[in-house]
Amino acid sequence: KEQRKENHKSVAGGMKNTAALILLFLFSQVVLKIIKHYQEEGQGSEVVQGVLLGLVVDDRLEITNCFPFPQHTEDDADFDEVQYQMEMMRSLRHVNIDHLHVGWYQSTYYGSFVSRALLDSQFSYQHAIEESVVLIYDPIKTAQGSLSLKAYRLTPKLMEICKEKDFTPEGLKKANIGFEHMFEEVPIVIKNSHLINVLLWELEDKSTVADKHELLNLSSSNHLEKSLQLLMDRVDDMSQDIVKYNTYSRNLSKQQQQKHQYLQRRQQENAQRQSRGEPPLPEEDINKMFKPPQPPPRMDTLLIAGQINNYCQNVKEFTSQNLGKLFMAEALQGHN
Amino acid sequence: MGCLSAHGTSAAVVCVVGLKSQSGVSMGSSGRSSFTVLPSLLRLRERCATTLYSLKPVSRGGTGSSSLSCLLKVTDFVAGLEKALLTSLYSGSTDQLTALRLRLLGLLRGSDVSRILIRSGICTEPFGTLLLAVPSSKMSVFGPVVKIHPVVLASICDSYERRNEGASRVIGTLLGTIDKHSIEVTNCFSVPHNESEDEVAVDMEFAKNMYELHKRVSPTEVIIGWYATGFDITEHSVLIHEYYSREASNPIHLTADTALQSGKMNIRAYVSAQMGVPGKTVGVMFTPLTVKYVYYDTERIGVDLLQRTRVTPSRTKGLTSDLSQVAGSAARIQDMLTTVLAYIEDVLSGKVTADNSVGRFLMDLVNKVPTISAEDFENMLNSNINDLLMVTYLSNLTQAQIALNEKLVLL
């Protein structure tokens, strides 16, 4: 494993430090494998995960293969995972498959993937390998008609913050990071070799199945309902967080006032005592008396805000598509 | 001659090429195949003639005899092509070979109308039977049907591209599920092996290991057979098949011709059967099975996107989003409609004889648009649009809200 890290570091060192990935090349078998994995093992709101393998070429990341992770059903999941991964990579190396670990993929339920777990995982990946991405596959959106795969990385700013683990309000203010700057999206391009091209021609010849025009399906209320429900939950979380923060800041300011008052009283007393000729009262440790309240960690708020943003984007995309479809239906009726 | 005979030509060529490769494959290396091919061409002609007579009721009107003659012309043409192919194989001139291959491929891509009409699901019946009639009557239906997912084929192609120096073919294990009447192949992995003239070595440990790992992810998949790239079945294949019969009962053997020796990637499946004189020399014969491609819904959509990478010269395609997807889908439907309209124009102007089943499908198509009173439709449309607009407004509002919150915190 050390040698692998060395390999990665040398590869990463060859690139610029900020590792600005312009493009992501995705090979077809990866797409098909991810789709198959979710279809077979991940019904419902279970999340399926797996590892992406590939190469870094100039400023592009080429993902050439992938393998899935088993579900966490046993208790000793951790140990199994690492061993499973090592075995898989070793075996794949024998058959000349790129064994460079370049990222991981995860399926998502209606777009809710901005969570602490994802952040931590992606941070550890990106810390080890500069160019790693997380590929989010949305099966529900895909079933509605168009393949939905998005690749994300953490911005350098967020990497800094995670490194220092400083999630207090002051720390975040220093970094000046907003929820929009948490993840950056890398555009994906699907690439095929010539042989796969021939295969695709074959498939088209042999399978005379009708084109699925799922995309032009008019029913939208189900999807809208679910999305709005999730959005409302998140907004509730957000408001709770805001309330917490408000109470904290109010407590803080109250405490400041109390401290101030105490100091003033002390000074007055001391002045009085001095005027009477008595020794002044000792200066007590103010900090021990007024313990500052704990600032709530702001990371969760940031994540929730990011998630809400994501939901809103998805909903807007969905509604714009549906508006287009509705206008098409109107045109059809108009000519009838 | 119009649309019906145009696709008749392509159908004929498909079946002819399919037959040729079928008969050439069963035994022997390429050296011996020339002897088996030439007599089979004569059989081809008979076959085409007989099938066309059986297809006559479908192609209405007086097109029977005319398409028969055109079919015979086609068989002559293809026979000529085959001869040229064989001579160039012997003489070893690869340029001629590739040129011929490309010509054959070009023929196969002909006839847009039939393809589009089938793909749009408007009429699968008449054209479908023409295209599929001959190959299925020739292919053996012994044994279960093999259903392959495209992910398996993509993996096979990929492992072929990554093979070691000097290896002429790649083998691997097939995983899947067995049903009563069909075998569904859903996954595969390649196994390293060494093959030379007299011996073959397969890394069995590796295969077992990989299978264990795969089983942890999808416990329902079992070993159902193995695959090999390449055109023929060699003696080594028999040995490997024997090994796999220890792992799975009655394994299937899949060949995928990734070297494109016959201009197509022939993907075929076989089961082994004992043959010979009992008590004396017993041999193994590989009997072919029917191969079908199945997709999950999401796979179908994924494959559709992948198909669109064929057209760009750099074989790449970005993922579009938003309204452009709807626009793309609408454009495709528009294309299909123009083709259908062109066909209708042809029929109306008398260039093509009308086919009743196509007409019935067209009636279905037109009647599918529901007739709703204008007022009701207006109401429905407006309420839907209002819902969508409201949701858009709410989400914009939420986004503005969280942005504000952020700014306030940073103050």
C-alpha cells in the first residue's frame, strides 16, 4: 500500500498543485457497470458504492474501470472492506486493468448526497490522491429518460478547512467559503474505443427493441412531491440550526455585557475602597467566572445549505423540462 | 424499386452473411474453412429461395417474384464478394480484406426506413419477420436461450484490448443466473491464461478468487460458463470447457469475434454435447444456442446515450442536461415522423404498394393522441403549468434565503 501511495504521489506531483481537472473521460463499461450494480443490488433508498479505477493524463482524468463494494451487512465491515479492495486490485492488475485508484462512485436518492459521510470520504480520497472525484449516479433521474452522472471534487478552500478541522464560525469566516463553493463539478465526456464502437453497431442491429421515450413522459407530480418533501425536511433542519446559532450569539453578547458590567462594578468598588483607604479587592479571573458558550459547529449548516441548493437546482431542472413537454403536448392538441 | 424491396435487399444480405459465418464456424481452423464455405454458398442460394417463398404471404402484391430475382442477384453478388475475400485471405493482402469488410458493413447499414420504423416501435411485425426469419430458422433452438447484458460484452471488449503481448485471445468466466428456459448472463471477469501450440494453462486459483470476491457483492450470481474471444473453437477450448464443467453444471461457452474476422463481431453461445460412437472414441460437439440481448430499463437508456458516441469522429459525447435533452428527444421523434410521412407520400403517389399492417399501425399512432375538449385541455394544461411555476418560484426563494443566511452569518 505504501508503494501505491508513492506511485500516486509521483503522479500527482507531476501535475500542478491545485490539480485543476478540466475534463473527465468515462469509458462505457464503467457506465454500464454502475447502472447494473444499482439495478441489482440497490433497490429502495439504499446507497450503493464502489471504486473507480483509471489514469490521469495531462489535465484529464480517464476512468477505465470500476468495481462495486459489497453492502454493509456484517459487523466487521471495515476489515473486510480493506482486504476486499486489496484483493480486487491485485487480481485486476494481473489482467492488465488499470489499478490506479482514482475515485469512488455512489448512487443517490433524489439528489440527497451532500452529507458528512460523503465529505469525509471524499476528503480522505482527495488527500491521498489529488485528482480523485466522486461520481454520483442518480438512478431515478436516469429512469426518467436521461443518464444522470455527475462528478464532484472538493474545492481547494474546503480542503484547507477540512485539513485544519476548524469548523467554528470564526474559522469559516476566515476562509470565506459559501455553500456554493464547496464542490466543484467536473464535466464528463463519454469515450469509447473503436472496438466498443463496433459492438454498439452490433447491438443496434441485433436488438430491435423500440427506443424508450421515457424522457417525454408527462406525469410529473410524483417526482415533484418527493423532491419537495425532501426539500422541506432539509429546510426544517436548517431552521433548527439557525435557531441554535441565534441563541448562541445572543448568549455570547449577553455574556459580553455581563463581563463588562462586572468589570465596571469591580472598578467602582475598587475606587470606593481606595477612597476609604482599604486594600483593593483582588482581580479575579474573569474567564473562569464567565465561561464562554460553545460555538456551534458551522460545518453542518454549510452542508445543509449545500444540500438545499442541490435540491433546488434539481427541482428547477425538472420543472423546466416538464414545461417544455407541456408546451409540446399543447402543440399536439392544437393541430388535432 | 421503393421501400419494400430496399429493405428486402438488406435483409437478404444480413441473412446471407449470417448463414455464411454459421456454416464456416463449426469445426476447423481458417485453413480448412475455405473448403466448407464454397459448397455452403450453393446451399445458401437454395435456402434464400425457399425462405423467400415462405415469406411471400407477408410481402403483398406482385413484389414476390421481383424480390426473388433481386435476391438471387444479391446472392450472386455476395458469392462474388466471398470469393474475393477468400482469395485475399490466402494472398494475405490486408488492405483488400479491410476494404471488402467495409463494403459488407456498408451494405448492412442500408435501408433507413425499416430500421427507424422498427426502432420507433410503430410496426415491428412485417419488417421484423423479414429480418429475423432466416437466421432464426437456421440457428438451433436446442437448449435454453442465452440472454446477454451489454455490460458483459463491453467488459469482454475491454479485456481483449488489454491482453498481454503475444496472446491471441482472452478467456474469462461468465456469471449470471439460470432460469428454467433461459440463462441470463449479467457479469464476467477475465482470467489470465497462457496458450501455445500444444498446451494451455489457465490460472484457476485466480478464477476461484475472483469468483469469491464477486460473490460478496452479488450473492445471487453463479458461474454459468466461460467466454473466449476469437472466431473458432480450438482443441484447447475443449479442455477449458471441461474445467468449467466442474464448476457449473452444463456450462455455456460464449465466443465473441473481437478480431472481426468476418466483418462483424459474431457473438455466439454454445453448449457441449457428447458425440461419437459409445464405447469407442467419444468426442465433444459444441451446439449453438440462440443469443438474445436484454436490457434493464436504465441500461437501455444508458446504452442509448452510448450509441450517440458513434457518430462523432473522436468517439466522445458530453452529457447534456436540462431542456437540451427534451429538445434532443423531440428532434428524434421529428425525424421518425418525417420518415413515416415520406413513406405515406410514397404510398399515396403510388410508388410503393400499401401494406395493410403498416396502415393499421399508423391508425393506432394517430388515434393515440387523445381527443379532449379544448376547454378541459386548457384547464389541465394551465393547472400543470401553474404547479410547475409555483415550485420553481419556491425553490428560487429558498435558494435566495440560504444565500442571505450565509451572508448574515459572515457579518
